[in-house]
Amino acid sequence: MKLDLPRFFKACNPNKTLAVGNEEDRQYYIDFSTVRGGNIVRDLGRTIARLSPDEPTCQLFTGHIGCGKSTELLCLQADLESKGFHVVYFQSSQDLDMADVDITDIFMAIAHQVNRSLESIQIKVKPSYFTNLFREIIDILQTPVDISEVGFSTGIATLTARTKDSPRLRSQLRQYLEPRANGILDAINRELLEPANQVLQARGQQGLVVLVDNLDRVDNLLKPNGRTQPEYLFVDRGEQLKRLQCHIVYTIPLSLVFSNDLGRMSLRFGLKPKVLPMVPVQTRQHKDFEPGITQLREMVMARAFPQADVKQRQTLVTAVFDQSETLNRLCRVSGGHVRNLLRLLYGCLQREDPPIQRAVLEEVIREDRDELMGPIAEEEWELLLQAAQRQSISGDQDYQTLLQSLLLFEYRDQNGRWFGINPILAESERFKAWQQGER
Amino acid sequence: MNANSEASVQTANDRALKTLVRTITLSQGEFSLILVRCNYLRLRAQIQQQLKAACPVQVSELELSHSSQTLYTTIRNYLETQDFNRQDASASSPALPQALAVVGLESVENLNVVLGSANLVRDEFLTLPFPIVLWVDDAVLDRLRHHAKDLKNWTSVALHFTFPPEELLRSLRSHADQLFDTILEAGSDRFLPNKLLNLEQGSRLRTELDFALKDIAQSQHSLDPELQASLNFVRGRDAHSRLEMEDAQRYYQASLTYWHEAAQQQQAQESALETHTSEIAALREKEGCLLLYLGLWWRSYAVLQRAAYATACQQAREYFEQCLDLFRQQQRLDLVAKFILALAETLQKLAQGLEPEASEAWQRLEAVTQEALSLHQATNDRVRLARDYGFLAEVALAKANWQEAKQWAETALKTLDQTEAQEPEAELDDSIALAERYQRGWYLLLLGRSQAELGHGEDAIALLQSAQICSDAQADPVLYIRILAQLRTLLFARGHYLKAFHVKRKQQVIEQQFGFRAFAGAGRIEPQADLHPAQPLPSSPEAIVAQEIAASGRQQDVERLLARIGTPRDKLTVIHGPSGVGKSSILNAGLVPALRRTTFEARQILPIVLPNYNSWTEALGRAIAQGMNAIGLKANRLPSLLPVPVDADLETGSDAGLDANLISPASPPDLQAKVQDLLAQLKQNQGFNLITTLIFDQFEEFFFVCPDPLQRKPFYLFLRDCLNIPYVKVVLSLREDYLHYLLEIDRLANLEVINNDILGKDIRYYLGDFTPEDAESVIRNLTNRSQFYLEDELIVALVRDLAGELGGVRPIELQIVGAQLQDHRITTLQAYQQLGDNPKEQLVQRSLANVVQDCGSPNALIAQVVLFLLTAEDGTRPLKTRLELAEELRMAEIPFTTPQLDLVLEILVGSGLVLKVLETSTDLYQLVHDYLVSFIRQNSPDVYLVED
């Protein structure tokens, strides 16, 4: 079997996200759940279905960029539906502009999506509060929005669609909606969620579950009160987010887990956020973790030879790399961060045709290290070295930057979570010197 | 080593170029984001040339402008306007480039926003079927990492181009030499701001210098000590201009040490070898520069630490003397001429200070000025000559040689005039502009003083008035205050009481704004002025807020209130607290200036303050029109409120003209129409991208002015409608004992938007008295920053007296008493206790007496009685018209003329003790705080207790 270089090159572009609906992409898809410690999704589902089927629950879910949160939520949806729940999964980025989100935007998006989903199973509600609200909004918005003689569902659909693309309109609308946030929340509960739950139960179904995906993408911009948008939404106003009368899971930015506000936020929501970890390539004791490496090798080879089966692919490694060990090296040095691995692989392909020589890989690694190390400040090094030594971090704001800058990775095993320094940094002179000193 | 590293950098650059070409070629027809890292514009241009030659695919180039707001849309727009000259482009689909290079990110002003939004819409990029090469420097790369993490993660390792370290070192050296040359050329007349040297933070030159230093450090090369010393000088100047004084001194000192030792060594070497090179001269020049800057450092220090003023000036003097000695030794009289005035200026400051240093300084000043004079005559440096004459005039004044002083001052002015007449253009422009800004007013002051001493009082007044016009408080507040003080004395002595009073007020305001005065007195605190440009401060929001507000522990309140204005949820804010707690001050000197310079959601904030409620619709209309006028907008939805066309006046920005036009509305339209106009205007303001913030200050007045609930209802309905208009914020500020009145608003108007809960905890904002601890720290903060030191024991005793039995310190009382302490220079506990049994009361009484005194002795009695008439027995402050006051004066048989009463009223209002409530029909007067009533009634002679 011959390697199709242009296709392989494109498949390795780090900007590529796999669409499971796409047949070619499905060939590239690897399920990592077996090697990631703990079953986060099972916990989320258990809380809803087993612990509290009747009382509304509100849970928070997060994970590193590109670690597969959406996929996991879709699994959760399937699981809960099989247990009789009516599940509304939606990607909030479709309704919201992540650079600029306020609490009523989230409420309106949820109301919109829940209503749309209910209509698809022939549950129609008539929220009179919103009919009045829309009438007044028409007066307020100076640009004509044609929602005059339409009902709730088209009204809210038009509104969310129109405001997503127009920051101006959204800001105007917010002037009207924000002071009324409590009124809107009550109306959603009273006129949408409660009737829906009643009808569902009358049909012999379990209750309503809403999975709000992509809310982790809200921007870290500062709000006028000096708080970042995530802090403002999930900490300062978490109280209101929690008051919706149905089961709900919000994806939240990972940064909140490492912020000083974690405690306050957990208090508001009554529980801690659940975090999805990386693919482990080594153990706490710095030994290779073979199952993780095997999965990553499989991922690389699937992109090179999508048609081939697992066995064939093993024999084809030398068509892509000068030797099998070069591939192992790539997997280890990626730290189990899938996109990181692709970035390095792509860097090699940018330089030379395959089979990729070990020397070329080392050159790419070296340059990536230079780039990564350039902006690390002295204090950050101190934190990094401490974290690497203790394999844990405190709730300090500074650690958040380390994780977000991919200097530090988070893993999970049977003993819980632990932290490791990005393997690329671990090979730096600076780190080695420190290690020498430690021993 | 040299050749080696140059060659290896070249190899690495070649390899990166090859990879770039290969990636572009392999990515044809697909989106791919390629990061190219390059810190130097010159290198980037070279590489782009090479790429053009080497790449088989044509790479189009898009340069972002500094005002770019987005990346994706800019690319889209670019695609639509370009013809990429591709044969395969069909008519229906727009032509596309084969590859696109995007440059200029480093110059984008709103880079974080651009990157942030690019990150959010990153999925859109996938629709662009060609590779994009993004040129970044290390600073942009860092921001990319923070603000566009996901987008950054879409790219592989950045391709890196760099200069060899040798090249970087060469260019650093040439920049350092240039810097010293510019400074030597400019002389000692001022601290050359980085901006003039293209070295300000963020400038391209500056950024590339920083990159070069980093790149050199990473290449394991090191800077030679000379380069290090130049760099320390640059860093010292940076720290100095940021007022990070300790750092600045350390850098300057390190740099000076190097130049000095290097020069010594060179000298030793040369005398051993009996050679002579130009090396020494170059080293000594730099040593001289550092001596000058250390002198300037001490001058800045003197201004910042007023308590150490004299000693710091003495230090500055030492450095300037050393600097001049050095140049004299080097026979560089050209440089002595350029640098000598820094010494003269400092000597003058010392001479005007305390003995015994003063007389010695006068002598030295005279000698230095004589030297300067002969040097500047030799070079015919007229602008500096004029200053020499100015110093001679100062010396003459000090010796009471009035006639001589007059002649020198006249010569200074004449010299400046001649210079301007003779050399209207050329390179002198800058120094003439400086002379106009800093020195003409000084010469006029000197001349005015001589004339006054020579008995020509009216001439002197005229001269000082033009001195005031010529000078700029911003540029030289010390000079400006000196002019005002002199002018005030002359005016008062000649019986121009009102003019004298206005000048005095002006002086107080300037003193407060520039931090010479610790306490503001009874009036409300005015917004703080920007500091002297020679001591630039970073312009952060905190810097906008008046020092007294910032120092008074109210900074946090300002920030919280500001955040409320920016948060859509908080439509209404009710500020409440006791009388004199500083509600009006925090609004006017804290919140309003901060609002004026803040934007939320790219909207400008239009703060409209209404301090009184007679004809509130007119007053509000007027305030809105004026507020909009000030930012270049026109309020044209207020026909019933602004009946006379006001365009002409709006154009000239004359408030007086505007007021005059507003005084007589053509016909009084009904209230309903006025309210509708106001609402229409507020609605229209959304379209101007404004957030109109209506601030109703002293809102308790409203209940006096409109005692009948029926009268109040229209306002409540207006309030309700305001709360329903987007981008309108409402702040009500009132005394806490009137808070319950607000409950009727809920009753009379349905405030659905705030859940009919006007006193809800999300709406109220409480301002209280200072705790004694706060008050102590406030006093320390305020006095530390000005030249006014209070003994610790005094502060403790003062706060105890101020706190009284209730244990809270009322801010207004603190300001009044503090201002008196400062005016009478009472700085010790002993002096304070000598005031009498109740020193605090004494001071408040003195403050009242001062204002009465300002009215001039012929008017003092009228002033006293008017103050009394503005109090009532029950401790309240009645509102009275001018006519009522005149009538009551007559009844009390106090003789007065109309101009006298006018003068008294104007001074009382100007002093901040009395408030003039502006009406379209008539003016009302009212005492400013309840707090003053008891003091006034307490001390009033029985003669005019006629009302009982």
C-alpha cells in the first residue's frame, strides 16, 4: 500500500476537526475512553438518572481544549435517552457570540432550544410572558424585527438568530432583558419547563435534560466590573444559572477549575465541575504507559492509511517513519495531547517527504521547545518546577496560565488526577539542571 | 566565532525559507495556517523578497492597518476587492489567491480584540481554500498564545527567521550613539520625552530594540559593558518617566559609574602611551549626560517628595555643578552653554527657599548667570539669553533693586520678542514654543512685581494679568500659582475684592488640582488635573480621579459605581448617606471624570448631573444639550426646552451664550411636551453610541421644591420611562434621612423593570462617614502628597476631635478643618491646642471668617448677615431669592447697595459655602451643608436677630 502524501498532509493539519458524520473522518476516529482514567460521563449520567430523577440537578463539565468533550456529551445523551429522559443537546456557540455573553442570552438560548426540541415531539407551550416581552422588544429595537404576529417559537428563533450576528442588536436587547433577568428566569420555569415536565411525565417519560455544549468557549474578556466573562457568568451569576427547573449540564471553561473562585463556584452549584483529562503516555513514576502510546500510534497510522486495518497498519509504520521508534518518540513527546502530536507531525511533513527521519523530528521538537520556552517568565518556571515535583497544583491563578499555555498537562489514573510538565520542556537544559539539583 | 554564528544563522534562515516554500506548495487548495516568526521589519522585507523569487506559487500580501478590528472580515473584504489575475477563476466565483501573506499584526492597535475574535470565528477560516502565512513577532506570538489559543493550536511549529547576533549588536551601538547625540544637542532645558526620540513603549524602534536584546541574550552572546551602560541610561530614563524613582536612580548610577571609570582608564592609558584620541572626549560627553540626568532626577524627586524639597534641590545642584565642571575641563564651552541653565533654575528654587542656604544660593545664582550670559552672548543664543536676563531680574528683586529688576525683565521680554520676530522658522521653533509656554509668563511676573514695588499698581495688575494669560498651569504650576498669588495681593490691596476673590479661588483650585494643597475646604472637590509633562504619569483610570477622592478611601466606591454603569443589569443606582459625607464630591470629582473617559461596548458615556430641581425639565434639557455639545453632538430633539436656535453658540462652545438663550423660552409649553422631548432625546442618544447617565445629585431637594406629591408624579413617570430606554442609566443621590420618600415612586409609578423594589439591596449604594482609622489614613495620604506635614500627635488629636461622640468623621468637616490648618500652617499639636478650648470649632469659625474677610472690610457685615439669613432656627437651610435677602437686610437695617449685595453673594457662592440654584426665572441661594448652620448661628451678633 502506498502512502498518499497530499491526503496525509491534509489529514494531519492541526486545524482539522473530525466530523463524525463524515465517512472519511470516521476512519480517522479513535476512541480513547479506555485509557482515560475514570468514567466522567457515567458520573454525570448517574447523578441525573439514579440520584435525582425527579429533582432538577445542575452539573458542570469541562476539559482541555480539543480533548473530546462534545463526543462524551453525545454519548451521555444516548445513554439518558435509553433510560427514558428527553434530552436536549445543543452547541451554544450556534446561538451565542462567545466574545460577549450575558446571563439572559444563555436563558434565551436554552428556552429557544428546549422549545424547538419539544415542538419536534409535539409538545406545544404558550408562554404568555414572552408574548408580552416580544411585543415590548419590538418597540425597543429600532431596527424592525418581524416578530409581531408570531408565536413564541418563531419569535425566539428569529430573535436569537438576529442577535447572534449583530452585536448592536444584541446589546440593545440586553439593555432591556438584563434588568429583567429574574422575571425571565421565572417565566421559563413556570411557562416552559414545568408544563413540559408535566406532559413528559404524563406520557410516562422521565424528565427533561438539557446539555449545553461549547459554553467553555466563552471568551476570557473582562466585564465592566473587572471580572472575566467566565467568572461573571458562572461565579457571580451562577445562582441564576442553577435555578432552571430541569436537569442541566453546562460545559464551562477549564480556567475556572484552577481559579481562586473554584470554591465559591462549587458552593453556588452545590458540586465541583467534572474534568475530562488527557491521554496518558506515561505513569506518575515516569514510566511509559503502553496502552496510551499504542492508541496514539494507531491514531497516526490511521491518518496515514485510513483504508488499512490495525494489523496492516503495524507493518506500514516504516513507510511513514524511518523506524518504529521515531513514531514512539513522537507519541511520548506529545504528552498525550492529540493536537500537539499533530502539530509536530505536520511540522515534520512541512520539512521533508516521508519516511520521516528521526533527525527531522528532533529538529521540529527543538524549534517547538525554543518557541515554547521563549516567553516563560522566571516565576512561571518556579511554579512549573514545583508542580512537576509535587505532581499537583494549588488553586492558584498562575497555574491556570501554565495549563492553558500547554506547559503543564493534567492526567488521571486510578489514584486520581496528577500533573506532568510538557515532555518537550522536560528535555530542556533548564529542567534537566533542576532535576540534577534535586537528586 | 563571528563568521561561524553568522553562517549558522544564515543556514537556519535558508532552511526555514525552504520549509515555507514547501508548505505553501503542498497546501494548495486547502486552508492551512502557517506562522512565521520574525522580529525585524528589515529582515521581513528581505525574506519576502527571497520568498517571491523562490516560491513557484504566487503569494499575495495583505497588510493590516493599525485600526483593523478583525482578521477574518478584513481578509474577506480584501478578497472581494482584489483581482488575483488567475486564469482559472470563473466569472461567478470570486478570484482567490494561491496563498496569502498577512503582515502588520504588530501594528494593530486593538490586537487582543482582533486575535480574540479571530479565535472565536476560527471555523470560518476553514472556508478559505488557500494557505495563509501569518507574520508575527515575538510579542504578537505571545499574545496569540493568550488570546487566540485555539487558532495558535491549529498551526505547527512557527518558522523562525532571525538576524545574526553580530548584526544586532552593530545596530544597537549605532542607536545608543544616536541617543546621546540627540540629548547633547537638546541641552538641559527639559527631560526629552521618549516620544521625541521615537523610543516610547510600543514604538517600532523600541520594540525591535527589546527583541534584539532578547535575541542576543538567547544566542549566548553578551553585551559589552559599554552597550550595557548605554542601555542602563535608556532604562533609567524609562523608569524616571514612569516615576519609578528608585529604579531610575540605580540605572543612572550604574551607567555613570561605567562612563566615569572608562574615561579614567582611557586617560591613564593614553597618558602612558603619550597618545591622544577622541575616545576620551566621547566618554566624557556621556558621563556629562548622566550627571545631568542624575541632577534632573533629584529635581523630580524634589517635586515628588515635597518634604525633602530643599535637600533634593541641593543634590540636584551638586550634580549640575559636576556636569558643568566636567565640560569646562574638557573645554566644551558649547556644552556648558547648553547645560548651564539647569543649574541656574535649581539655584533660583533654593534661593527662594529657607535661610541659611538661600543667601548663598542667591550669590551663586548671580555668578552662574553672569557666566551663562557671556557664553550665550558669544554664541548669540537668544532664547537662552532671555532666560539669563530673567534670572538677573530675580536677583535684582531679591536685592530690592526694583529699577534694575524692571530693566532686566524688560530686556528678557524684548530679547524673546526679537528672537521671534527675526527667526520665525527654522530649528528654533521648538525652543521658542517652549519659551512661550514656560518663560514669557515668568518675565511678565518679574516685570509686574518690579512695577508694583515702584508704585505703579495698576500697571502691575495689567502685567500680571497678561502673565496669567501667557502661562499654562499645566506646564508650570509653581509659576502659575506665584503669578496668581501676586495678582491677588495687588487686587485686594486696591479694593478689587471680587476680582481678588476670583483669583484666590483659582489659585486654590490649581493648588488642589496639582497637589500643592492637601485639603479642599468647604466646596466640593474638583477633578484632578494632569501632572507636569516633565513628570508624566501613566494614564490609568485611577489617575483620572481627583487625588482627594483617590486618597480618601473612596477610590473603590468610584470603581464600583463605574462598574454598575457598565453592567446592563443595573439600570438604577440609589446612593445614600448623611449630609457632607462626600456624595457630591465623589460624583463630580470621581465618577463623572471617570465616566467621561470610559467606554462600555464601544459606547461613550454621557454623564448628565442635575444638582437641583426647580424646573427640572428645563435644567435637564440644558444639561443634556451642554453635555452633548461638549463632545461635539447636538441635542435636536428638545424643541420645547431649547426654543431659541442655539447653533451659533453651540459652534463657539460658549456656555454663557447658551444660558442666555435658554433664559427666556418663547412660550412655556406644557410639561408633558417637555418630558416627551427629553425622552425622545434620550432615545435618540442610543443612535449616537452613547450611554446617557442621568445623575440626580442632592435629590432630597426635589422634595422641597415639589412638596405636593401631585407635582412629583410627572418626574416619577419620567423616571419609569427612562428605565425602559436602552442605554440610559439613572443615579439618584440623596441624604439618607430622605430615603423613605423614594417609596412613593413605587406607589405612583409602576417600576416593573426593577421589580417595584426601589430600595432593594441591588439598587442602594451606601456612603458613610470615615471611621477614625480611615480618617487618619486619609489625612496622611493627603498631606504626604503635598508640601504639608502634620505631626503624628496632631493627626491623632484632630481625628479624635473630628470623630466626636459618634465616632465617625464627616469628610466635609475634615476638609474644612484641614484647609484651615494648612492656611495657618498649623502643623504641631502644640500650635493646634493653642487655638483654644475647642480648636476644631475655632477652625471652622475661622473658615467662615475668612470668607467674610474676602468680601473686603466695607462688605464684611453684609456678608455676615446674609450667611445668618440663610440659616433657620430648626437647623435647616432655607432657600432664599436675592430679593428676599435684600428685603430682610433692609428689615435688619443693614446699609447696603445692590452692587455690594451682588459682590457678597458671588463671593459666598464662589467660596463653596453657599449654593446658587440656577433657575430660568430667578436665582435661589442656599447654604451648602446643614452642618454649617449651627456654626453660623452660634457666633452671630444679636444685632440682626430680627426675624424672631
